[in-house]
Amino acid sequence: MIHLDDITYVRLGTPDLDLAADFATRILGLEVTERGAKSVHLRSDARAHTLCYVEGDPAYQVAGFEVSDAAELAAAAEVLEALGHRVTAGTPGEAAARGAHDFIGFDDPSGNRIELVLRPEYRGPRYYGTRDAAITGFNHIGLNSTDPVRDEIFWTRVCNARVSDRIGTIPLMRINRIHHTLALVRAEGPGIQHINHQVVAREDVLRSWQLLIRHRVPIVFGPGRHPTSGANFIYFRGPDGMVFEYSCGVDEIEDETNHRPRSFSFEPASLCMWGARPGGLIKGT
Ligand SMILES: [Fe+2]
């Protein structure tokens, strides 16, 4: 089994690097740590970067997950190859571009590009956002799935993900104590469905809501509260159609052994206990 310790970064292609960097700093509140001719690295917590925009096709969307050591990385490559996944080893230059010691890449069963990352770089100075978004860190993603039942089996049996709760066929899965690091959302093809950053408090979600309105950023869903994780949230649309989320107050699973996932019906009320409508965030809602 492949043990994922945490989600590390997302990499997003964009045809307009300046526009993406402007949104990521001025609106989202991230901090630029490295600006190159073809890429911009941004951080949201103690790590050197948690989001990287790369000039190019916006269909390029990659999720990176940290593994514990070189033996785990080598074992993961063996497991994936035995299952028929084509595994590519990162070159030293590619690893350097990810601020990582080493990494491998593969496609999950839906075709999502996944990277397993060894020793991602941390920075001494604390994250200092471009605006006071009160971000505490990059927390989780929604991932497109062309077959959530099949993909849940991949993430829970090949990898160490555990289902914390389900909404219809959407599994909210944890790889550590946090209620979910990964959610699989039915879609026509691969891609990152949303990118979450945690903020300190409900007030920070609401302050950002007002800022998003002032800057005419399309709000997709919320503000509201998830019945599953208990988190307060707001979802909004950034460059190239990517959906970002701020949330706070997400549950942790304290009793790993005895936790039993709850099944919520696939309806808007299962996504927001305050009655906010998902507005097409998830197909069928
Ligand atoms: Fe989320």
C-alpha cells in the first residue's frame, strides 16, 4: 500500500501567467516565493510552495502528495507499475522546479496527473500573505473522477486514503487526521475540481466574501457550512475557471479505528446546512 502523508502542492497550467499571479496574490492572498519566465511559485503555509502556475495549457493540472522516504517512493513506483500505471521518474531539474528532493508521476484511473513527492522544501520565514486573508495553509482538493466507485477503490486500497463521509457517490477521504484531503467528484474527464485553503475563523471566510464581491470575483457556492466536515466555506472561481475555496473549522477524525463514514444523500442540503445552493459546482446540484 502507498502511504500518502499529506497533500503537497498543485501545479496548474495557464495561458496568462501575469493574470494568474495577480489573482493568486491580490485576491487569494498567497505569497510569491519564486517568479520565473515561465512559472510562478506561491506559498500558503510553512512550505516553500503549495501552488505553482506554469505557462501553458490550463488542462495541465497536477496534484502532489508527500511520501515519507526514498524507500516508500521506490515501493510506490513498484506497486503502481505492477498495476499497469506508467510511472515516470522526475529528473533532477524537474524535482528542483518542485522544490523537492525527488518525485515520481503517474495517472490515476481517471487520468488525473498525480505526483508523489519526497522531501518538499520548507522555508524559515513564516508565510506572509499578500493580503490579510488569514490563510493557515493549503488543505485539500476535489479531484474529478469518471468513475468514483472505481477511483475510491484505487485511493483506499492502493493508497492509504480512508473514507470519512460520503455524499452520494462522492467520497470525502482522509490520509491523516483531517476529515478530508481528497474528494472524488464525478466528471467527464480528469482535472482538479477545487482547491482549498484553510483560514483562521468564520469571520475570515466572511471578510473574504465581501472582498470577492468588491472585486467581482464569481462566487460559486456559499458562504455556508458543510454538514459533513462541519467547515464554514466559500467557493469562488479564479483564472482558467479553477474553483478555489476558503474554509475553517474542519473536523479531525480522532478515533481512527472506530470511525464509520456517514452516507449523505446527493442533494444541496448535504453540501450546505444553511441552505446555500452549489450553483453547478458539482454536476447535478
Ligand atoms: Fe472543499
